[in-house]
Amino acid sequence: IGFEGDMPRNLSIALGSMGITPLNLAEAYSVFASGGVKMRPIAVKYVTDSRGRVLESNEPEGEQVISPETAFLITSMMEDVINYGTGWRIKALGRPVAGKTGTTNDYRDAWFVGYTTGIVACVWVGFDDMRPLGNQETGARAASPIWLNLMKMIDDGESFGFTVPDGIVSYPIDPSNGLLARDGKGLKEYFKNGTQPREYSSSQSVWEGKEPARLDFD
């Protein structure tokens, strides 16, 4: 949804094996941030003459490419990357954020792309000659602090959470088996209405408000 051109026909692209630009990646993530609408990137918004008359104007053009429900579910998963996973440093921003870290083989590229309810930004760290950055220079360590510092300087005026579409429902889930938790004692999860589990868990060891284990992979 954010790439135009020949795409390699191999399964590893799901893991990020294809090269992509920061602009392409930011464009793709903006789809999730905007409820499934893909916007055409604009470099120059308008041009005026010395008298202020508009000579050229480029207005945003959007296209619905995925459903608002799918966009929200992906956003919800990427909020967990911040709250419980490799993007934990971004919690210092103090407002709702969804995003993802990324690290390529031999620490040659470090990425962080994320968004609030108002702004999408992408950070890439690497060398032009593809030299390794150094041991443990992951997206979480090398790229996410840059993103955090940038966003701290930007006040987008948006401190509320991401809007839940009408077609989304939430239920407490037993994380040990993915079934509905009894007595409401479970991990809150979102579903497209009609896709939620119907069966209740018989397990007694359900999650009762404890923070899930941190995910330490990129």
C-alpha cells in the first residue's frame, strides 16, 4: 500500500527483505493512521507570486485501500509494540503512539516508523555503503530515540487515543489459549464484529491486569 514498482515474488518480503525508502514506508503507515485511506505524498503544497497570488496548488488526494476496521486492528497491535515491546522508549512521549522498530541483517539498517493521531514519521539510520552500524545497533536503540526527540519538538495538539470504528468490538481474552475469559478477567483484545471467539476458556490461569511479557525482537 506504500510501494509502487516491481515487487519481488518471494515469501520473505513479509519479513522485510525488500528495499524501501523512508517516504514509501511513511506513506504505507499513514494508511493505518488515517483509517485505511492512502494519501498521495505532496512535496510542494502551493506556489505564490510576489503579490501572494496562488500560481499552483496541490491538494491532498486520498483513496480507501483497506477498511477502517483493519486499519484500527493493525494500529492496536502496533500500540502494543510501544507499550510492551521493542518500542518501549517511545512511551516517554506521554501520548498514544503506534509504531514498529526494524533491524536488518548484521545491523546494517535501523528503523522506526510510528504515528500519533495527527502525525506519521519514519526514521532510518544507516551508512550509504551498507556498512554495519555496530553490534546491537537495532531499530529500538538507534532509530527510536531519534523519532522520540523529533516528536517531542512537535506539538500536534493531539493527546487523545485512536478512534475505534463502529465495526470493532472488544472482549477479555485468556492469553493462554485465545478464548473468552470468564468473569471479565482477561486481556482486553479488539476484533472485527463477528470474528471474536465464541467459546469460554476453562483455564484458571487467566491474565488479571498484569503487564504482558516484553517482546524483545525486532
